[in-house]
Amino acid sequence: MPKIVDHAQRRVEIADALYRVIARVGLEGASVRAVASEAGWSMGAVRHYFATQDELLQFSIGLQLERVPARIREIVATARPGRARAQRILEMFLALDAERLVESRVWLGVLARAGTDPSLDAIRRRALAGERYVCRGIVCELSGEPWPDDPDVVLPPGPEREAIRLQVFIDGLTVLCAVDSEHFGADEVSTLIGYELRTLVKRLG
């Protein structure tokens, strides 16, 4: 009986191998050859699914754009609304464990290449729009309002400005956690987010 191959699962396995390589040697060292070796496959087998490193990177970041929202949806579904839940949600964007550290490094690599790669630029815009929606949702939540149903909705000027400010804050922490984890570890970042959310609540009145 012929062996049934789950091609979707194999693509995920290759993407996970890419993340492990990046964790060790960085994005620039994550060649198709290195990923094939990490996955225990031949280069030909990997190229059957991804012809180039760029194709593999695009798939991997797309997978990341599914995993991060899934984590956030789980928090929204299981935690009570309020500042503590908002903090847990924001922490999902940051490199506070080994898995998210690699994700952040992949994301920074995407940002570096997006200016010259239309496919990666589309991913960049999609990711930032999703992050902006989360920030809008948190501003609404801390104002005692429900999250917007429409992910593209623009809030009134005051709350919208706060959502943009929150996104700028998180994006800055994303970079610092990824490149300077010695000074921006989990405890320090938790303190910073807590302070930002407390001051946000005060500004919202």
C-alpha cells in the first residue's frame, strides 16, 4: 500500500526547521541547504516544496501570521477583559521566550527585505494592519467598549491616536527584545507594558 504523504504537514515541518536554523545562525545563514540538513531531508526534497529561500521565508512568515493571532484569540476567549488581559495580549508580540525570539528575528528580516520584495511587502502590510487592529481593540477594551467587529475600522481621533501610540510602543519593544534581550528580558518588559497600560487608562479617562 503506498505511503500517504501529508504535504501540508511537510511544509510546516520545513518551516519549523527554518526557524531552528535562524535561531542558531540568523536569517542570512538560513539557506535551503542548511534548512534541508536541519530537517533531515535532501535539498531536492525541500525544493519540491520551496524552490528558493524567499519562497520558504514567505510561507514561514505566513505561518507565523496564523500562529500569533491564534494565541491572541485564545487569550481573548479565556481571560476576563481588562488591563491584565491586555498585557497578556501585547506580550504575544514580543520575544519573551525562545519561540517568539526566533519569530521576531524572522519578522525583522522581513522588514529589511520588504522594501525591495513586493510579496514580503504585502505580508508586512498585512501584519501591521493586524497589529493595529489589536491595539484598537485594547484601547476600546480599556475604555469599556467592545472590540470593533470590522478589522479595518478607524476609531474616533482621540482613541485612534492612542491605538497608534500603543502600536509604536510595541513595535519599539519588538526590536529591543529581539536585539537586546540582556536589558529587555521578560520581567523588565512586563513592567514597561504594565506602566504603559496604566498611563493609557489614565489618558482615556
